[in-house]
Amino acid sequence: MKTWLGSLIIASLVLQSSCVTVRQGTVGVKRRVGKISEKSLAPGARWFNPFTTTVIVVPVRTVNLEVDLALPSKEGLNVNAKISILYHVVESMATEVIGTIGPDYEEIMILPVFRAAAADITAKFMAKDMHTGNRLGIENAIRDRMMEILEERGFVIESVLMKSIQLPPGLYRAIENKLEAEQEAQRMEFVLQKERQEAQRRIIEAEGIRDANRIISEGLTPQILQYKSIEAYRELSTSPNTKILIGGTDQPVILNP
């Protein structure tokens, strides 16, 4: 009875070790007696001989590889950064990746290539550029440099993301001071522009008044002035407050009792 039970347990263990589940987003690479099979295994339950064969499950979906790295800058500073590398293995090249590199391809290929590419690219930029608007350009440049090496080896680098940047002490304040100075300069430029517009408005207004007065003065002939005076005195003569009009001169005199 004990012999039968022991055999059953051994058989169960053998069955469990001879089956592997290849999940969605992965492929299976079969290694038989040290030789890699040319055809990968599609998702599903796969049986194999555990004494001669090993199945290596390779992710072909997007993988997020996070790295903490000190990046050199153009001025010789070290900038600590937390970076995410989004990549995937080309499904049709999964067996080649395992056969030529091995299952530790992250440590053997991706990370060394990333460190070299990142150091080469960031050494061309100032430390402040990694913290400001040039970050996207740096990320794309690192990605492109990695693809030059890794694309033909069966990898696709989707994105390189600089998630956090820790600048050297003192540089943060220097950047803040520069930004504050730029904002103050923009504010002063706005004030000056407003003052220039106001001065221009006053000049235009003065020129308009001057031209209007010139037109009026050119139209006031002696005859018109005499006519206007007559009209004014005529209206005054009808006023209840006007009692005496003394004429006989160019300008009549009006007296109130």
C-alpha cells in the first residue's frame, strides 16, 4: 500500500513538472537537451518531457524596467534619476533572443546598452536641461540610440521615461532664480509696452486737437467773427437780464441796470 501511494505521489509530481502554462502576452521557448527549438510555443497548456526539455516563458507584452542611475551632465555634474524603460521582445524573435543571449537578457543586453546610451546623450546637455523642457528630447535621443543596437537583436524600446530628477544641491535654487528673473523681465516688458501704447495714444490725441484747432482757426475770417458777434448780441438783447445796449462801435456794450 505504501509502495503504491509513493508511486502515485511520484507520478503526480512528474505530471506537474511536465506541464507548463504559457499565458497571454508571453510565448514559450523550448530547450531540449541544450538545443533551442526554432518554433516558439503559443499561449496555452503545454506538455514536455521534464527529463530532457525545459520551457522558458518569454514576455512579449510591454515590460516596465525601472532603473536608478546617476547621469553625467555637460558641466560635469552627476544627476540622480529614476528612469523607466518600456520595451518588449519581438514575438517572432523570442527563440533567437533566448538562443543568442539567454533568459537574463535584461542584465546582459538591455541595461548595459541603456547605461551607455544614457551617459552618452546626457553628457551633451546641461543639468538644468534634464529638469526643464528639454527632457523629452533627451528621452527620445536615448531611446533612438538604444534602438540602433537592440532592434536587430529582437527588442523594441517603446519609451524611455525620466520619472524623477534629483539635481545637485544649489542648482535647484539657481534654476528657480533664473525663472523668477525671466518672469520679472516679462512683467517689465509688459509694463513698458503698456506705457508706450499710452504715450502713443496721447500723441495721437494731441495731434487730433491741434489739427482741429488749426481747421477752426483757418475758417474764422473777420466777416464770420462779426456775424457771430451780431448773432450773440441779438440773443443777449432778448434776455430778460439785459436792459441797455450801447452800439456805435465794433463791439456793442451791454449794460445791466
